Amino acid sequence: MSKGFATESPVPNKKKFSNSSNVPMGRLISWSPWPPADFQTRYPAFPFVLTILIIVIGQWYLSFLR
């Protein structure tokens, strides 16, 4: 019955967590700090909304010029 230091060190069972989800990691453009790679899946309507905003702001700008 040894109560002192163990002579054999038990190897703990470590579970490796793999990132096997379908979420892309990294960047959409490799050299750019923005947007993240999952930007297209998080905000699929972003190009449409941005286009509508540009059109609306452009119409307001043109109406103020008259």
C-alpha cells in the first residue's frame, strides 16, 4: 500500500475536439482582415440590402440636387 509518490504516471484520456463543423474558418479574402469566412452564411441578404441602400441614398442625393 503506497501512499507516497506514484511510480507510474497514469496517462489521462484526453479527448481531442476537432473542428469538423461546416463553418469555414479564416477569412473570405486571405489578405483582408474583413469579412470573416462565415460572413456569407451569417448574412445572406447583405448584398441585396446594400444595393437597396445605395439606390435609396442615390435617389435622395439626386432629388436634393434639383
